[in-house]
Amino acid sequence: MTRSRIPATVVTGFLGAGKTTLIRNLIATARGRRIAVVVNEFGDMGFDGALMDDCGDTGCRPDSIVELTNGCICCTVADEFLPTMEALLAREPAPDHIIIETSGLALPQPLVRAFAWPTVKHRVTVDGVVAVVDATAVEEGRFAPAMPTAPDPVRDHDDPIEELFEDQLRCADLVVVGKADLLGADAVDRVEATVLGEARPGTPVVRGSLKGLPADVLLGLAAGAEDNMGGRESHHELEGEEEHDHDDFASFVVDTPPFGTVEALKERVGAALAYPGVLRIKGRARVDGKAAPVVVQGVGPRVETYFDPAGGGDGLVVIGLAGLDPAAVSSRLIG
């Protein structure tokens, strides 16, 4: 009997857009489907995979998690992603659905093309590419800033953040305007207009919240994206460049001493986020007198924290534009 191909969903979106939260809620509403999750992170320290694995409710734990931390998945397709897929497909029973969360700095296009690889193309199909957009970041102009009043020494004219934002949207079969509940209706309408201006014609857009969306909204798109790449080309492909690299971005890990209070931790992280060129800070830190570490999620002006009884390794990952001064950023975190 011919085995039907396993659907795979690629979840893309810029740093801090809410991809992990979306996937956690998807898993919690999967109605018994065996979900395998592949998580890729930019940098040497894994974090997002642990967030899903640490979920206290067994109903929101995936069937398996594979975490790739040795670079961006769109640049390591042959070395890391394909062997990972082959291992998942060799499992008995095989997953009912595979979710791939890309790094916030990854292009989805090379990943989708990898599903034409001989060892996986007859076993898996790309059910859809879901692009998650941070509505507040778009409204604040962090992806497509208005005409600057003065030259920005960190972001040049050929803006890598804006290009990446456009490339992720262009490849999408569904766009989720995340954190829409943090904005008023007029602002969300403006965000949707921006998104529709970059996505392929006819791409559906749905509004999400901090709680995510149910699985039935995100799965079952039946896009077969690997066989339908027309119009999904990235800036690099349109300009005749064969490969995408990350020379425009950098990351490093800061080992912080315990903070006196959660408020002091948030203040330090906020100061580091305000340093020119810093895009994202995430990880775990310790607070004096508290047994559990504090999970830190910082992007733009927002710093979110909560205690994680499951524990896990400490350290804060800083992701930013190339040329960022690690010592200067670390001094803002450590003091």
C-alpha cells in the first residue's frame, strides 16, 4: 500500500514575533495528532525548544522535539535539516504532522526547496508556510521605517531587517498578525495593509493574540509549497545570488550573576535592548532568593519575564546587527 505523504508546516517570522507561543498553542489543540517539532535557533545556545518541552500540561507537549542550534536552518539544509527529517521519518509510528520553527533570521525559501530532496520528497509535503508578524513591531516601524531624520549608524540604506521581513512574507501561504490584541482596530488595519503589500496576491491573513491560534486554523492548508515556488523568491534569488548568509547579524551569550529582583533584571535587559543594533534578548537568569530561574523574552521596548519551575540552563542570548559590541551590551546587562 502506498503511504500518504506526511504534511509539514514551516513557521517563519522575525525575532520575537511569537512563533514559539503559536506552536505551543497549536500542539495543545492538535486533538491527539502526533506532532513532531523541529526548532532552529540562531546562535550557540538553545532555548525555544526547551520552552515547549517544559510545558507543564502533557496536552501541549509535542510527540518529539529536535533542536538545531548550530546556525541558521536555511544555511545548513544538507548538513542538519535533511538528516533530521530522515530520522523523524524512520520513526515508528511516524509523526502525523511535522512543525518546523525557523530562526527569526532564516529565509523559508531554501527550507521549502529542500523538501524536493530525494530521501524526503515522497514522504513529506509542505502543507503550508505560516509567517508570524509582530503587529506592534510593524506599527512602530521596526521593519520598514519611515524616512529617517538623520543617518542611522547601525542600519544602512540596504536594510537587512526590511529585506528579511519581506522575504518571509513573500513565501507565506498564511500570515498571522500576532499580538493584534495589543493594538487598536485602526492600527491593526494599517498593519494588515503593510502585510498585504508584501505578501503574494491572495495570501490569507488572520489576526492572532498573545494566546495564539487553534491548530485547525494553521494546519490543513494543503499548499504543496515545494511544488509551487513561483512568486516566493527571496531578494537574494531575484538578484541572482545563490546563497543567503547572515553576515548582517551576530549573536553571543552573556552569563549574568543573580539579580536582586525581577524588576532589576527587567531594567537591565531593557537598557541592553536600547543599545543601538540589539534586536532580541532571551534566555534564563537567576534572582536572589528564588529557586526557579526567570525566563526572559525581550524584543524592541518590551521585556517579558516569568518563573520557570522546570529550570534549565542559565544565560541570556543577545541577537543583533553585525558590528555589535558585546562588551558594551554585556556591561548594560551586568553593570
